[in-house]
Amino acid sequence: MSKINLAGLMPWAGLAGAPLETADVVLAGIPYDGSAVYRKGAALAPMRIRDLSPIMPPVTEDGRPLGGIKVHDLGDLDVGAEIESGWSKVADQLAGVPPTALLTVLGGDHCTAIATLAAQARRHPDLAVLWIDAHPDLCDFSRGGRWTCGCAMRRALEVSSIGPARVVIAGGRDYDPEELEFIRARGMLLVSASELAGESGSARMVADALDGKSLHVSFDIDALDPAFAPGTEIPSAGGLSSRQALDFLRIATAGSKLVGLDLVEVSPPFDNGDITTLAALKLIFEFWGMFWHGKR
């Protein structure tokens, strides 16, 4: 791990410490990577993201203050050795977060989203999901099991009863044929990384699909190109730049009611100078800004 001098700086830009009942944002970590079949390491992400959070200023990139946000950190939640048997306990814990708060979950591999989305569907019955990922994770069986990383969204939809048509997938570029068949058969909107990087207006198409909905964003850091996020389980060339991801998020969520974010698949052992962790923190803080200033 690289050493960054954070002396005198407060975790989460000094925003944390509010009681759960009055918090605007509630944080939780799920340090689990038991579903990762390529490279382990994402279980260390919640700790590393927290450790480096003091580096972030309480101001958005367009100069709007975040100083009024009240943040509560639940700490890390334990799913046990297997997500298949442990997701429901964590879902129960997250479902107890007041529905007025923006839920922010730090993974872990993307199967941690199974617990997160199950909880969010209980907190917000009208939930829509924006799944930003190089991979749709819609396989029924992948790499030796039904609860591996390639099955994360498939299992999440099943346990949460979220209708596939309420999910938009963005940033995709690596697919199994089974996943594309599932997407076509169920009328899901898939917007590829190449479309987002072009001038096709695809971000606004996503915004139209999500307009007026209570929206949870599930962001796999591998949606970014490995040049911007090398520290992840499955680096996939041809992804978004950090700038493109931030701009897409701002446009795509402009008409939605933001209710949650999970940020997954940061893998500190494979990072380079913490640039993946810092990209994750930038996304989190800007998302908080979109939530905070969008509701005022």
C-alpha cells in the first residue's frame, strides 16, 4: 500500500458521526470476496476506502459544498463464509436503515449487491437499478457455481423480486451469450461502453428510462478502463475514463430520486498507487453531491 500523509484530516471529509436516525447518508461495508473466481482481494476494499477517505474535500467538483450532509457509518457487516447462506442476514440489517437516508455500501465483490438490492427493494418498493459494469453478471451458472461473480445480478433479481425491466445495464463490453439472451427476452436496456464513450446521446436515453424512479446505482469499478482502475478482479480493456463515468452518472440520474449506491470490486492488492481506491472515493463523493443538491 502506498503511504499518503493524511495527518490532521478527518475520515469522510469530517462528515461522519451523525446518529443513524437523523443521517442523510448511511454507510456500510461488506468485506466479502468469496464469489470472486478470478482474483481475490475485494474484501480489503472497505477498509482501504475508509482509510483514504480523509483525502477527499467536503466539496463537489463543481464547487458545491457537502458540509451539511450528516453521515453515519454502520461499520462492516459480515455475510459469513458463503454469500448464498449469509446474504439475508446482511439484507435484514441494511433494510433497517431509515428510508429517507441514502444507502452507500462498500463491497466486496459484486455478489455483495445481492444483499444490498434485497434490502433496497424492501426500503423502496418502486426501486429501479442502474447496473454500471463491464459485465452484466446475469449467468445462471458461471465458473463452477450459481453464486459466483458472473451470477451476481441474476441472483440479486431473484431474491429481491425486482423486475428485470426495471434494470438498466451501462458500460457493458464483456458478455456471455446466455446473458444477451436473458437481456433480450426480458426487455432490459443495455448500453455498452462504446456507446457511452461516443456521441450517441446514450446517457440521456438512460436518463429517460430512469426518469422519476427511485434509483439505486450498483457501480462495479471495472466499468472504468484498467488505465483508470487497475485494482479490480477482472480488468477489461475498452472501458470508461473516470471523467466519462462521472459525466454519465450526472446525466443519467438527473431525473431520478437517488436512494442508494454500492461501489464494488475495488481490489487493493492489485491497485497501483491507490488510483482505483481514489477513483472509487471520487465517485462516492460526487454521487453524494448529486443526492444532496438534487433534493434541496
